Amino acid sequence: MTECSVTDTPTSQLRLPLTILLLAIVAGGTVDLALDAPERPGSFHVLYEVALIAAALGMTVWLWRGRWRAEASAGALRWTLAERQAERDAWRSRAERALEGMGRAVDEQFRTWQLTPAEREVALLLLKGHGHKQIAAATGRSERTTRQHAVAVYQKAGLQGRAELAAFFLEDLAVPDPHQTPGRS
């Protein structure tokens, strides 16, 4: 993942030149007022230059406050992203451990049924939802041989077919009730 900064956006790239321009307006207006040495501080010329100076200062403050807010927001987003990534990594780790356990249990059952290595391969691919043609192509066997291996698996397991094979391993797989509060039965 690439690190993104608030200073990477086109608008933020204009922030420094705009700030310099606005501060130049403030400095120029202030110098002009000092050099003019107006007799009447309430004259239109003085009020106009003071308004320009105030507007330039206000815009400078507004630009930099926006930058600070954007940096704070980006920091909060980076923190949230890091939390979510840690959460995702923890979930993946738990899921991998569960799947490893499931894989060992399936393999142990295949041994109990005394499946040959070829039958085990076909049985696993059937459990993963592959069809006979797909299994034949993936294993380099003919479709007829694949079907024969599948039949042998069903006979050795005492099952009627692919659906019963899947049900044998997945029937008791429990998905949590979404209406149940965690930690309560």
C-alpha cells in the first residue's frame, strides 16, 4: 500500500504559492499604508487597503487551518486503516487455523475410508465443488477414470453420491445465529 499525504493533492500543491501571494499582498498593503502616511485614517483609500490586508490574512489562515484539518483527518484515517488491517490479519490467522484443522480432519477421514491417493485427490476436488470434467482436466486423467475414482470413493465411504459426500463433512458445520448475542446460548 502506498502512503498518501494531504500534500499530494492538486489543491494542496497550490497552498504554498497562494500563501506566498497572500502574504505578499499583506506585506505590500502594509508597506503602502506606511509610505502613504495618510492624514485621515478613515479615508476610502485606507479602508480599502486595510480590507485587502485583512482579507489576505484571513485567506492565509483559512488555507492553513484547512491543511491542519486535512492532516488530522488523514491521520485518523491512517489509524483506522491500521486497526482494520490488524483486525483483518487476525481474522485471516484464525480462519487459516480453522481451515488447517478442517483439512486435517478431512484427510484423516479419507485415511479411515482407505482411499488411494488418486481417490483422495478426486474426493477433495469433489468437495471443493468441481465437476468430473474439471477434475479430469486438472488431474490429467480421463473423465471416465475420474468417474470411476468418484464411484470408488462413494462405495468405500458408504455414501450415495457427491451430495452425501459434501453433507458428510459439512452437515454439522454451524453458522452463528445472527440474532444471538455473542457469549450467550
